[in-house]
Amino acid sequence: MTGGAAEIRAAAANAVTGDYRPLWMARGEAAVPGGTRWLSGAEARRSAALAYPKRRTEYLLRRLAVKHTVAAVTGHPAEPTGLAAIEVPNAPDGAPYVLVDGVRVAFDASVTDRAGWAVCVLGRRVGCDLELVEPRSPAFVRDFLTAAEQRFVAGCRPGRDRDTAANLIWSAKESALKVLRSGLRRDTRSVQVDVRAAGPDGWGQLSVRQAAGPPITGWWRREGAYLLTVATGAPTLPPIALECPGPLATATPLHSWLDHPAPR
């Protein structure tokens, strides 16, 4: 769902009062500013310490996506000095969190990147993942999906439909494991994904079951060459896009780091 101005303002207010409906925004590599004025001191040092261009590019892109999303929700200035005051550290388990002027915000953040684009989702106990719709090998499906999920993928028409199904299941797992704060340290077959077809607004429901504990709920949508999944610890209405139209639906996947090999 893409929100109008009034709906976005209401959702942003709810993010402060505690009625969390996920809000999301996408950013591409071309939007990453030059220099380090938009980074906090700790972020600039971390970026400088990353020797491999791919890791550094992804690090900067993810920070930009979070900073712009937080600025849009809170009304914080989005010029370099304002963005530097929005800091995105990582908890010991790797999950990001947000500080604004040194104070931790009341909502949670999740960020994901794939092929030159990043998405940030703000909400409560939220996880997100972005994937390309691309072929997955039979070995990938066998090694990372449950038996029921493998049957779901095999039941789709070969080609684009089957590729979409395999990547959708994988993406939903990644989003759910972020909610559980375990990431891919946990066996992906320990959770099982069920998905429903997308509705008129482009969002489809998903649920992720685990052996113990309540199911994780969420949503998925197709955005051009990409699939976006959002998982939450409690049921919510579909996420709201903070930009209309957003850039992801027409985005071209990029692998710019290939043009800049790592130093030897």
C-alpha cells in the first residue's frame, strides 16, 4: 500500500505513540552522497575500515536508507548535518537500531540490500528482506527449504513462477529470522513459510511457523525485478510506502562493486 500524505502523517505519529504500522522506503546506490559529512563519526570510521568495495558500498547504502526513512518519519532534517545526527549502530546480535541526536528512538528498524538497492522498514519487532527474482538451483531449494516448501515451489510453473516462489519463501525466512534476532545463524528449515496471493494493493500475506512460539506474520510484494518481504512480531495492516511513486518498482539491479576490485 502507498499512503497519501494524511495517512503517512498518521502512521508516523503512531510510530511515536506505539501503534506500529510498518513504514518503508527504498534508496539506490546513486543516492549515496560523496564524502562523510552525512555520517556520524563512528559510521565514518567503520566505513573507512572496510577494505572490500562491496562491503563498504552496502554499508553506506544501508545507512542512507535508514537515515532517509527516519528523517521522513520524524521530520528530522535530511541535509548532511541532519543525517549525521541520525546514527545506525548494530546490536551485538547484528540487528540495527537508531539513535537521533544520541537518543534511541521508540521504534525498531530493519534494513536490507540487494543488487544496488536498499530498503528500510520502521515498525515494532520488524524484519525485512529484499531479493531479486532469479533462478535458484534444485540444491538451494533442497538445502534451505522444508519439505512442504519444496512441494510448493515444485508445484509452480517452471521459469518465472517457480523462481518467484523459491525467492519469496527464502526472503520470508530471512525477514522472520530477523524478527527472532537470530538471522541465518539458525537453520532456515526450522521455520516454515506459508504465503497467500497478492491482493489489489500489491501486498500478499505471509506467516512463518516455528516449532515453539507463536507464528510470525507479515507481508510480501513484487517491486519490478525485486521481491520485498516484511515480517512482524504481531499482526499488522500492510506496510505503507513513504514515497509515491517509489523508485524500487522501476529500479535496475546494479553490481557496481565489480568495477572496483578489492585492494591486494
